[in-house]
Amino acid sequence: MGDGRRWLSGASPSVRSLDPPTFQRLCPPQAQIPVNHEWITMGFSGAAKGDKPLLALVYDLGAADPVRIYSSAKPLCNLLFVCDRSSPHVAEAFDKLESLAPVVDITGMALAEACDAVAAHDPAGVLTLSEHQIVLTAAIAQRCRLPFHDPQTSENLTDKLRQRQAMAAAGVQTTRCVAVKTPAEAAAAALEVGLPAVVKPRGGAGSVDTCRVDTAEQCAQAVSQFLTSSANRGSTEFVVEELLVGDPSAAGDRWGDYVSVESITHNGHTQLVCVTGRLPLVEPFREGGYVLPATVSDKLATQIVETEQAALRAIGVRHGVTHTEVKLTPEGPRVIEVNGRHGGYVGDLLQRAAGYDLVRAAIILALGKTVRVPRIRCRQVAYQYFIAPPVGAQRLLSIEGVEELSEVPGVAYMEVLAEPGQKVHWRDGTRAYVGIVYGSAANHDSVLQALAGIDTRLQVDYAQG
């Protein structure tokens, strides 16, 4: 198919509506109820009457698919896509965006000029679902006097050093973290922070150029490679920070030792949407996949949410959807990072596991309406399994066995993201995935069985460097 999905014979996504949830327990089937209508207090009911409000949506890498955004927005508002075609992702999607809604093309504009160009359309709300456009969106919101993260909060959300400093100043969490621009600074920072440590871009996203280092020399070499390689991903400043060591028993030894928390904040009041579990990380520090509900206990989930909400207050979040990653350490939950937008993959999980449309909720919030979030009850376990190239892989040779995945109970489809001959590299993080398998199961044990079945049938070959 044109969108990269390969649908499997006899399989389709199973989406069930759910009524208000628990943290992680699967709930027995009950009568279905309308999705997202009873839970949202709005100035209009269902489709807007008369003229719909206008929402400026700043689009870029990591956002939901344009058609998905359009479908969630259509009953609520008119869309105005804000696009900077200097982003390769935006340039590729530009024709699709133009086919769905009017576009403000801000390519080449200075910040003030871009804000004025959007303000000329007098939007009723502004929103981005992309990590890369949070600072711009905050500036547009300030110019238009619309609710969003304020500029200082947007800097705290996108600058990893400032975020650590804000949490430490508020007494929420101290994580040793030093900003570096050169290999020599990186070596010194590793000794200051303590080893092992993690190197990552100061303003990065999607696990790009992120790795563990065990010596000062490795730290210097990593930063040197990231800065000077012909495959430079655009970062000029990095952070060297304390490695948070996970507790393998917290979520179960076959699951990842970290989770994420999706929340919605309005006027400083934060509501939990869900706690999302993870599959184990792929070397060196890449996502292996998502699972909803998570496998942590309700007691631990409560501690996770308390930690997350304290971090949101420290950073200054007062309005917006957030995605907070939390490490499950032997000492308790510790924040990995807070992101000022919804998790890029979580919307699909929520829709399939619980019938809740997080993109729709984000749109309503951006329009200044009140969102009342239900407790999410999952009637099934939804998962995404990421097919990531191993460290050392340089080029995709082949993907075989996609059609055979229909033999695995609960597998809906595989989204194929790369073609044979395409270059791949671990440094590209989530951008280097060659595919994502989407599925659901009755319980977590069945998910593990499905993952084993996928591994047996799917054969992916790479050329090594």
C-alpha cells in the first residue's frame, strides 16, 4: 500500500471502546459506550454548529499521520497546517498536507515573521505533535495569545540540561548532567558525572546519537564521531549524564525497565491518561516497542505518576499534553525526560486497547476547551514491535516473511518503513526502524508468545559495515 503498511490476510486491527480505566488491569467485556463524547466538556456537542474554529497545527517529524490528524480534527475544527519545508519530513509530506487543508508555508522565515504569518489567519488554537516544533509553537501561541506551553517551559521541555536543572532546583530529582561541545569536554564530563554514563544530543529526540559509555575515552570518541562523521545528524551540543540503572523485576524480566506516562494539563491541573509499558531496549539505547496496559503493579504505577506530576510542576507545565519517560530503578521511579507533546506511538495503542482518541483530546485542549479524561480500561493488550537494525548494520538487504505474520494470533499488520538497498544506521534511532508490527492479545503472556512467533517468521538481512 502507498502508506507503507502491509495488511495481512484475515487480520485487521481490533478496536474496542472502553469505559473508565484502572492503571493496568485488563477489564472484562462490558457494554460498549460512545468513545470520547461523555468525557469532554465543550462549547459544542459532536460536530460544531455554524463556523468551526480554526486550529493551526505545526507539522513535523514525530507527529501523527496527516490523515489521522485530519480525521480527529474534522468534527471539531478547521485545520491550518504550518509547514517548514526545510525539514525533509515536511517536504516529503507537503503534497499530502496541502490536499487535506490550507497550509501556511513558513520556509525560510525568521521566527517573528513565521509567527505573524500564522497570526494573520486568526486561529482559535495552536498545537504541535512534534518534538521538533515545540519552541516555534510556543512562540506562535504567545503571539496569538493562545494556550500552549509558554516560551520558558518550552525551553525546559526541549533542552535536556535545562530540564535537569529545573527538576533539581525544585527538589524533584537530581541527575548529574553536563553539557559538552568538544571531545575533550566530553572526557572531563564523564569523570565528573561518573561512569557508566549516557551521551545524547542536548536538544535531540527519537534516540538519535544516544549511547552508553563506560570510560572517559569512549565518551570523547562518541562525541567526536557524532560531531565529525559525514553522517552528522545536526547536533552541535551534547549532554553527558548519569546512567539510570533499571530494576529488571519492576515490570517483569521480559519487559523493559522503564515506562511512559501520558498526561493532559489544563490551567495547571494535570490528569493521567495512561501508563504505557515497554519492550526491552535495543542496543545501544533504542526503543524495542510499546505495550498497553503496562505490566507494573498499581502501587508502582501510583509512584510513577506522582514522580511524573512533580516533574511537570518543576518544569512549569500548565497547559498541554505531555509524554514523560520514567526509569524503574531499585530506588524507585526516576524521570528520564519529559516531552511537551503526546507520545508518537501511544495514540495508536490507546485507540486499539481502550478506544480513546488522544489526538482528538489534544486538539480540543488546544482550542481552549476542557478535557475530562476517563480512567482508561483496557479490554485487550495492544502492542507495537519495532524492527530495528542491529549495531553495525549499514544497509537493508531484504525483508522476508511479512505475509507469514498473519499466522501469528492477534497480529494486525506490519508497517514496512524501508526498502531493500536503503541505508540504515543505529545512530538514526527511531528513524532507522525498518518496520513496526502492530497487534493485540488477550493478556501479556499472549503478547510474549506473539513476539516469539514474529521473530520466528520475520527474516531481515542487512549488510554489515
